[in-house]
Amino acid sequence: MASVSKYVRNQQRQKLVKEKEHLLKDSKKKLANACKRSQYIKIIENINNKLKATNLSADQIKNLKHELNIYEKKVNEIPELSYSEIWNLQFEMNKIGKELCRTRVRNRCSIPTCARPRGILTRFGLCRNHVREFACKGELPGNIYKVSW
Ligand SMILES: [Zn+2]
């Protein structure tokens, strides 16, 4: 049945995502930090250029130097990455590929012959039809009431 193969594929994908997700998170964080670092360095350059101007009041100079201190601290907190390291990180992320993107995992009913993609109750991991079926038989744990108004 088609739905069974979909169910199996979905399960495999979920497993892979769980295994490799932390790798993706780490490399994403590192890349984002590298971006931030280059931005801060640009800002520092800008401030230095402003400081070179002669017609500045004492207050302006004070403020600019205060800003400089803040950004230099931020830059020092982030470890430096060489270009080759950034390349390697991007290469790894490409290898992991879009198949393992979390958003491509679809919640499905955990009854293999059903595998309904919509109307899932995440608390039970079942579709609405099966929740109703099992709840009526009393096979779901906990106090489950039928709501009507
Ligand atoms: Zn179902």
C-alpha cells in the first residue's frame, strides 16, 4: 500500500533528523557567529573613520569611544574562523542536505496502514479518526471526555 511506504519513509527521515540535527545546529551557530563577527569588525572600522574627523565635540568623541569599547568586547567573545573552516562548515551542511530539514518531516498517524497526513493530534500521535476509534473502546490512557456544547 502507498500509505505504508509513506509511513516508513517518514519514520526513516525522522530518525535521520534526530541523529544529525545537533550537527546542523552546531555548524549553523558557528556560521552565524562568523557573520556577526565580520559585521562588528565593519562597524568598528566605521567608528574609527568617524573618529579621524577633526570637527568633533568632546561629547561626541566620548560616545564614539564608548561604542568602540562595546563592539571590541563583542568581537573578542567570538572565536575567529578562517576561510577554509567556513568553507568546510558550508560543505558539511550541503552534504547533510535538504532531505534532513526539520520542516520536511510531516507528522503522520502512527498506524502504518492509515498514515494520515492531516488531522493529527500530536498528544497521541494518531489521526482524529483513530483517536475517536480508540477512545470509544477505552484504549487510550488518561481521562478522556467527549466534549459537546
Ligand atoms: Zn489513523
